[in-house]
Amino acid sequence: MKEFSYTITNEYDLAAKPAFDLIKLAGEHDCRTYVVKNDHATDIKKLFILLSIGTKCGDTIKFVTDGVDEKSAIDKIGKYVSCNM
């Protein structure tokens, strides 16, 4: 299991475009991927649930991967989040 925590700096919070891109990235890897906010884990591949976790600028969320490609997945997700959120 690999983890990456990130504090959202984008004033537009977790919008549909970044959420879709994260889902696409997660789908490219053979592992389960979750977003955790306030100790509540959500499968990253469920777009509406991902958007409904209510993130806003200043919130810290954690990405968790677990499976065969967990290292590659968390590295790519971390890079995407750092550059786009």
C-alpha cells in the first residue's frame, strides 16, 4: 500500500476535469485507488462520489493505492495532483 497526501491549493476545488483525469490515471494501473478525506475513503473510480466528498481550497486529501501497480499509480497521481490542483 502506498499513500500520498496533498493540500488543495486550487481555488476551484476538485472540479470535474481533474476528477476525470484522476479516474483515468487510476484506471491505467492494476491496483485499487482511493481518496481519503476526514477518515472517509472513496473509490477514485466512482466519479460522482469523488466529486461529492466536498473538497475545497485548503483541504488535505490522501490518495491510497493498493495492488500490483501501486507504486507506479501513486507516482503518476502524485505528479498529476501536484501540477494540476
